[in-house]
Amino acid sequence: MLVKRAIRTVAIATVLGLALAACGTRTGYATDADMPESLGADGTTIVVGDEAAGTTVRLFEDLRCPVCEEFETQGAGAELNKLTQKGSAQVHYTLASFLDDRLGGNGSKKAANALRAALAEGKFVEYHQVLYANQPDEAVDGFTDEFLLKMASRVEGLRGPGFDAAVRTMKYQGFVDASEKAFQDSSAVGTPTVELRGVELPEFERGYLAYYIHLGKPSWTARP
């Protein structure tokens, strides 16, 4: 896969649930649609979940990246979403788009723009899930305007003149460019990259993440 550096897929959903449950849960939210979502003060981070959550997870993703799709649909992404819904975790997303330069096309940029437009409508979480569940092959550059709008029709209340125009005109081009720069300026070396306490996890093997969370300090040199 042509990425800045490919990160291996994950199989840690169960472990992640056990680990973060120990951080304490709040009342939580009934559905994904109820979870708070906002643009961070830096103008590039999309923040999802309770600001009082016991654990903050930073996640770097490129929408065309097939390993990100595996993370979201088969790995820890689904469990992380559940924990965020419970109020146990808050997720900080940075949306990269470097695969467009590597593979040609502009699908990553268009998808990131569409997700920013969905955030403006309070529908980022739901749309994010739909896009990964229906991700085109990375080589196809399938995130066209028509495809993005078709997928948006699957999120209740998302389609409308404002959203549709934002998708077709790349209204949030500035956000897309700034988000890619934030990724390039970060310590992340590929997508997906997961950071806890500001430090990238060196591996996603089953059992390690629970150990890292309970370690309580940004040092991953030891092993369980």
C-alpha cells in the first residue's frame, strides 16, 4: 500500500473495551447521533465525545486508506466508537489526504471535505461510519461528488442544499489542506496512527493496548 508508512491492522476491540472501562464511564449517549462533535480550537482536529472522558485517543486517518477501513470495520474502531458513546473516551480525528498525491486523483481530499461538511450539520460520526463501511478500492479514486452524496443519503437529515453545495464546491478546501499539514507536521508516520497521551502506540497486537492504557505514562519501552 502506498502510504507515508503502512501501519498494521488491529485486533484489539475486546481488550480496548476492558481497558477503558476501568477509566470510569459517564451516563453516555443513547445513539451515535447524540454524541457531541465539534471542530477543535486548532481548526483541524475533529473532536467526538465527552470532554470529561477519562481517556483521549488521537486518531490519524486517510479516507482512501484500506488499513483505516480495516481498523474501523474489523478492528478497534467499532469498540472505540462504543466507548465514546458510553462517555468513557473522547476521540480526536486528524484527516489526512496524502494518498491522493501517491495514487493520483482527489478522493481523499473530497472525502475529508465532505466529512467537514457533515460536521457542520452535526452528522460527522454517522457519515464517517457510512464512508468506511462503503470505502471504494484505494486505486479507484471512488470518492467522487456523486458517490459522496449518495452515501450521505444514508444518513438521516444530512442531505440538503447547504451540504450538497459544500461537497460539490469543496467549500472546506482550507480545512482539508490544513488537516493534511497537521498530519505531516505530526509525529504520525502512517495511517491509521493511534496515539495515547500524546505518544504513538508502537503496535496494535491483541493485549498490548490494555497494557499501554494501564501503564499511566508515555513510555512504551516495556512489554507485558
